[in-house]
Amino acid sequence: MTPTKNYMYKSWWKVLSVVLLIYTVVAGLLIKVPDLPALEETIRNLFFHVCMWFGMMILFTVSVINSIRYLRTFNLRYDIYARHYATVGIVMGLLGYATGAVWMSYTWADPNNPATASFSTIAREPKLIGAAIALLIYFAYLVLRDSINDMDKRARISAVYNIFAYAMLFPSIWIVPRILPSLHPGGSEGNPAMNFKDIDSNMRLVFYPAVIGWTLLGVWIATLKIRLSLLKEKQMIQ
């Protein structure tokens, strides 16, 4: 197998990521969507906001798995993996939060629509607060890492904290907001877009490829950052 063919063989998932994201953007803007009150055409943001959050959760899961692998083996390579998957997960989470804020501004806080909520009510929205807390906990993970100079000590403490941060995702994003009254779709009935009452079959043809596409993009960015870190580490040793 030639080097070019070998590279293409190993990079098939990168090509798949690009294809799926192009499909997400094009089909997401062109397909027919349900005409739901308040949401209307803004429901197309589902392919970005929700799918990015799915990608964030997958990246955080990969990160915490590598932290556990580090604590079992004390191989610093796993600590590097954990850091960069968490970093890209944070970026994906911020993009999901931003797209959600834009979506909210057209649905929850429309002054021309008496059915929407006031800004004071939105400011107390449990899912927004929970998502912000979860992201801040992961930001603290990065700050903690940068505050410790000893490489082994930093890796051990960061791995333990990463497990804590991942555990806090569930009460802050999935559990507490379902207990409290919420304007967010899904509420106590389950995950938005996973319930057959939320979206039609036409939207699902874009939703699931979008989740895969955004996740693969996050993995792609993380692997590039990991390779760069490993090269820097090799240069330091030499």
C-alpha cells in the first residue's frame, strides 16, 4: 500500500466528518421541518445546539476514561489525551451554549409573543444555570492543571478532578433541571430530540448524522492537539 493510500485509509473518518457536516448544514437548512408554535423555523438549530452538546458529552466521556487509564497505569500519555479531549469538549460545550442562547432569544424571550417568558424568568432557568456550572467546573480543571508545575503531581490531581467534573455533569445538566420547573424542551419527560414526539422522521435523517459529524470533528481537533503535545514532549526529552 502506497503512503498516500495508507493515509487515506487511516483518515476515512475525517472525510466522513467533513461529509456529514456539509450534509448537516445543507440538509438542515433545506429540509421541511414541523411548523410548531413559537419554534417555527428556529427548530433547525436543533442540528447545531443539541448535536454539539451530544458531541461535548462524548468527548468528556473519552477524557474521563483516559484519566482513569492514567490512574491505573501512570502513563503520562493518557493524561495528555484526557486534557485535550476535555479542552475540545469545553469548546463544543461553549458553541452549544452560544447556539442555545441564540435559539432562546427567538423563542423564550420574544416580546411580541405573550407565550414566551420574561428575561428575569430566563435568568433563573435551571438548565441554563446547570450548563454554566458544568462548564465552569471544567474550566477549573484547566486552571488547576496550569497551576501545578510538577508533571506527575499535576497528572494525578487532574485525573482525580476530571472524574469529579464528569460526575458533576449529570446532576447539573441531566438531573436537577428535570426536578425543577423548566422552559427547556423535554423538561421531565426525557431528552429533547430523543422523544418521538419532539421531532419527525424527516429531521432524524439529519439529527443523527449531525451528532456523528460534530463528534468526529471534535475527535479530529483533539487528535491534532495530542500529536502536537507529544511532539513537544519528545523535543523536551531530547
